[in-house]
Amino acid sequence: MKHLSLFFLFLTSICCYSQRIQSISFEGLKKTKSDYVEQFLTISAGDRLDSTLLFMNKQRLANLEMFADVDFAVLQEGGGVAVVFQCKEVYTLLPIFSFGGIEENFWIQAGASEVNLGGRGNKITSYYQYYDRSSFAAHLTFDRIRKSNWGVNINLIKWSTLEPLFFDNHTVEYEYDNYTIGLDLIRHLNFNDRIQIGGAFFTEDYMKFTEGMFEGAPEKVSKQKALAKVILIHNRIDYHYFYLDGWHNQLNIESVHSFDEDPNFYIVFNDVKRFIRMGAKGNLAARLRLGLSRNQESPFAPFVLDSYLNIRGVGNRVDRGTGAIILNAEYRHAFIERANVAIQGVIFSDSGSWRNPGGDFSDFSNDENFVLFAGGGFRFIHKKFYNAILRIDYGFNLQEPAVNGFVLGIGQYF
């Protein structure tokens, strides 16, 4: 299809050189509003035909979450040309149902998500999760209010888990409850960059789960806190169905103020992702996370070593730190691809190092804090639904092969 478009546009450019665009229209829009899509174009009626701009705008539309793919046609119209963008919408109202399991741990999530609410790119997600204990979350995003460059995020969360905390080489399990209400203001600087400034109020409750465990651990901790954050996002990923090419960077800066005697807490982390198309069926992907937080000796350190977050197969919240360096890399290959479905095979390597609470930067080079896992898995993909990817991975420790596990989920790992 791409080669046909190039050939057709080449012929059209010869015939229609210097002609102006008389009209721009869209085919295939069922749910999405045409005036919403128009705001992302950099061409308009009256402009001269430019093949470079046409392909750039085609890719812009394909990068929106409501389309699987976009093509275009250039037609003669009056004394100029008409540009028609042919859009393949995906289903964006989806049930959420996922589960995963590693040794002595099981989680399940059920709910619903809509990423094109009202046909204008707004998002709403609500789900129930059981991960040791019951949690609930609801997120609402108005991405571009009245087609402006401003938007808002609203978050309501009740997060409950069974958290292993670490006291002088002793592991103590706590029932953890977090109640959060948050609001973010979004400013789109351009098509690729945006900034989010927001805050939240939340309470954290820790209740000792097992009696008779390490006596140095408190029975109960309860805290009220306020969070302020700034998030900077630069997104230059091009999408073609489930294939990705380009890079994405997200910088999070957060400060937490406690309403009791605890000192203020900060956390800064940066995620950079790189995707490279490898031939017709391959995709190379990598993610690097660098993070630091206030370096105090505390069992509540924010960076967690966990199968679902960063190291596949390592286990359930195995360790914590006040700094993290994590590199995930994988190669994805689609060995089956049909009109509506595809199956990818994946080989991966996950590695990372942590700074101990109260430690120093030399902890990152300490062999005891470094983990290296490798493994493989599969992705079962439905191309007509947004992010409809069932993920199954098996990872094992290259230093201790007996440490291993399966990790299941929805969507790519990163």
C-alpha cells in the first residue's frame, strides 16, 4: 500500500505540480470526529501540494491511538487537487481483563477502558485489581479541551497490597492502603511534546500483617501527604499497526510533603525508549530508566525490584532502593501475521542495579545489587483493537538459573 501511494503521488506530482489543495477530507471515520482529526494536520486547503508534507501528515494521523493505519489519495478537483485521508479505525472501548502469576503470587485485573471518548481522544479507565488485596482505580483524561492545547487528568485511586518491607536484613509484610485524589493540567507544546503539572492528596496506611515477626518493625504507620509533580514528555514514535519506530522520553519530577514530622521527599526518574524496525517483521526495542530519590534509611524506599515492573522472572517486590539503573532490551519478530491477527516471538534481556536506602553511589557497582535476567515469550495480537496484546514471558536469572518465573499481562512490556 505504501509503495502504491508513493507511485501514485509521484505521477500526481508530475501532473499536478504547483497545483493547490482544494479540499481535505477523511474516509473511514465512524466514531472519531473529523474536526478533532483536522487539528493535527499541518496542511490546509489553499496550500500547494507537497509530497513530503502529505506523508508527514499521514504518519501523524497513524500515530493517534484511534487508528491502526492511515493512507491517502490525491484526486483532481476543479483547478487543483483534493486530498483524501483513508483511516482504519480500531475499537477503542475495550474490557480490561488480565492476570499474572509467579511463585506464591497471583494477580487479576478487570474493568474497562476507552481511549477515544466522544470521538475526540479523551480517555477513561476504571478497573478492579486483586494483587494480594483488593484495589480500585479510575482515571479520566480530557486531552485537548475544545480543540485547544490544554487538557486535564483526574485520578481516583484506592490501592491495597501486601508489601514486603525490609528491616536490618529482616523481611516484614504489611497490609498497605493508599487513598489518592489527583489532578494534572496538561499543556501540549507541539505535536511531539507536552508538559503535565499536577498534584495529589493521599493517605498511606501500613498495618503489620503477621504477628510475631521482627520486633523492630512498627505495628502500624499512618501518614497524610501531598504530592506535586512535573512531567515532561517527548514522543517521536511512529506507529504502523503494532510495529514501532522512533523514540520516547519521559522525565518525572515529584516532591512529597508529609503533614507530620517526616522530612519532605523527592523522586526524579527518566525513562527513554528506543524502537527500530528490523526488516518487514522485526522490531528492536529498548528501555533505560535512571532514577534517584531522597536517600534516607527507610523500609519505604520507592524503587522496587519486581517482575511486573522491570525484571521479568525475579519475583514479587523482591527488594527496594533509593536509586535505580534499569535496562530492558528485546527483539520482537512477527512469525505469523494475518489481516486481523498476529503472533510475535520475543527474546529479551532485563538488567538493573539499585542503591540501598541510606547507601551511596558505589552501590550501583556492587555485585550484590546487580541482577541480570534473560528469557523469551510470545505476543498474541488482535490488530483491530487498541493495544489488544496478550503477553506471556518467561525469564530466568543468568547468575542463578533456579530463580525464574512466568509473567503475563496485556500490552507490550514497555
